Amino acid sequence: LALALPSVQGQMENLAVDMGYTPGVLALFYKVAIGSGVAPLVIFMGVGAMTDFGPLLANPRTLLLGAAAQFGIFATVLGALTLNYFGLISFTLPQAAAIGIIGGADGPTAIYLSGKLAPELLGAIAVAAYSYMALVPLIQPPIMRALTSEKERKIRMVQLRTVSKREKILFPVVLLLLVALLLPDAAPLLGMFCFGNLMRESGVVERLSDTVQNGLINIVTIFLGLSVGAKLVAD
């Protein structure tokens, strides 16, 4: 039934309602949290409220560190499509793109994008993304020890200059305008992220900023986990 055409699914749902059955609370969670795309957006707002762009504005070269994540995304997309070539597993291009976002190690983005491109793979992609993120503390230390000396690891990174309040407030506004003009499809996610960061940096809505950083994001994470879990099946 999960792989049936949307029209067939709709007919089966209507038949179940006529027989007195309801979708259930987990289906309601999924429809509200993920089906509408609300949960990832709210989580991004919370992440934005927790983010301090001061070190980035003081040293813009650190943008290259974030750009490195894009290589992981494209490598994962190519890896998924390569499986088609060898006849191991067959993925369509939208499915490969949804799988590729795992390479960015960003759970909410993976859930949001897979919900748009490949809803049938949502559960597996979400589990893979969060498992990958959880393994980072185990993967990073041996790589860092192999590529750096003990002296280099003891270097204390200090902020190069003091970033003004005006810069911190203007940055999310300018960022949102650029994203809306150049990448309008990403505007909802980045818009909520910038809004959360603007609440943090404005300093006039500290109570709301604290709520978004703690209570709200924790509550939404619970419902997000339940919604993703409801999409997992044995096969």
C-alpha cells in the first residue's frame, strides 16, 4: 500500500474512514510535522537562534570549511547513481539527490529534502543522516590525529577582531536576500534560520529567543522523531 499510486492510497484512506477507522496519531504527527514541512523549518529557526556568526564575520575564510560539506553531498549523489550502473540498486535522480543530502551531515535538511523529492525513502534517509552525525565524534579523532601534530592541536583559536552589533544584525538580513534571489527553493529553510539568528542578535526578544533555542526545538524534535519512526517499515 505504501508503494501504491497516490490515487489508490486516497481511495483506501477514504474506504478506511467509511469503515470507522482513523489514520491514527502517528499519521497525524507525520502530516503536520513532515508532510507540511513545518518541523524542519522550526528546527532551523532554533538552530539559527543558537548560532553565533561572530567568528565567521571576523574571519570570512572559514566559509571554506562549510563549503567542504558540498563535496560530500555530490560524492554521495554520484555514489547512489553508480549503484545503478552496476545493477546493484536502482535509484532515480530525485532519490539519489535526496540520498546525497546525507553527505552534508544535516538532519533537518535531509528530512525536508527527502520529503519533497523521495518521500518513500524518508525514514531510511533520516536514520542514515542522524546515525552518520552521531558517529562523527568517533570518526573525527583518528583523522585529526593522523593529519595534525600535537603542537598544532594545542593551538588556541582566538577571534581575529571584535564584530559589531550592526554587522551581526545585518548579516542574516543580507544572507536571506541573497538566498531568495539566487536560490529561491532554499529560501524557506534559510529564511527560518536567519529569522532565528535575527531574534538572537537583536537583543530585544530574549525570552522568545531562549524559548526557540530550548523548549520549542526540543518539543519539535520529539514529534519529528515520532513522525520519522512512523515511516520506517520492515522491508
